[in-house]
Amino acid sequence: MRLILASASPRRAELLRAAGFDFDVRITDVDEAPRAGESPREYVSRVAREKGAAAAEAGHDGGGDAVILAADTTVVVDGDILGKPIDDDDARRMLARLSGRAHEVLTGVSVRLGADEQAAVESTVVWFKPLTNQEIAWYVASGECRDKAGAYAIQGLASRFIPRIDGSYSNVVGLPVATVHRLLAGIGGAVRKSAEVSKFG
């Protein structure tokens, strides 16, 4: 049975490949704007579920014969959702908020096979060192922050600013791989994970 990643994120695809998963990519388009009164956990869970549902409605599940994996990641500070910056000024504001403190990274994960769906929200706490104005300007000028939730990439240049995390590293990159493996095992048994593991279907 096929595994479909309903995401345009190259980072999620890289994480899955590194863990030995075999999958196809299908891109979905859903409204990712937070709703009034929606908590950050509710937000990432809803968007992940909607991405998976959109992929199924588009027929990417092969009529229920393929497993669809979808996810959504956001950064949370003081209960506020920090999505992707709209411009460099927005990125600078986000990085200033992250400077010298801890914040939370949440990823909602949805795995569906036909009418069956398994979902979870993974949380990781990330600490930033105090950032100087020069460091923020340098990082924004690098361009790395422009399509990242919270305006940073832990796997890239921003790694120099992060002395500690508590939780899943891959979650901060964009996909908690161990959580994905658990959900896939719960929904469809063995996944096509590697040559020595039973193949999915």
C-alpha cells in the first residue's frame, strides 16, 4: 500500500526519506489562517486534518487504498502563533520575540486510510540565546527565515542560536518522525519503512 505525503515542504520529505520511508508527494491547498478563539494546539491539529482531507477529496488516496500523511507546524510564544513571516520586518519582529527565552513548537499530524484517521499533536520546547541586533540582521539577510514558521530553521544557520531543546528535534524541523511511525503503525500495521521491515501492504 502506498504512503502519500500531503505537503509541499522539502524538509518533511527529507525527514521521511532519512528515516527510510517510501512515499509519494501530493500537494494540497487549504486555508492556513488561524480562526478566532482557536488555541495553537487546535490550530495545528485542524490544519493537518484539513490537508489530509483535501488530499483524499482530490483522489490522492487512490479511493482509500493509500495512506495519507499530513502535518502542520507552528511556533508559539506567550500563546501567540508565529507562522511564516510576511516580510523581513516581520521576521525581525519574530526573532526579537524569540531572543533570550524558550518557546514551543507544535506540529499537528494526521494519518488517514479510507475512513480511519489517527492524529496527534507533538510539542517541543526550544531555547534561543539572547540575540543582538546585528545577529538578527545577519540572519534575516541570509533569507533562511522567509518560509519558516517562527522565522527560523533549527537545521540551518539558526542552529548557532539554539543551545537547548526539550523534545523531538525532527518536530522542530517540521515533522515528528517517531510520532508519524506510531500513527502509521496504529492505522495500517507495518509501513514500508526499510528493507528489513515488513512493507506497507
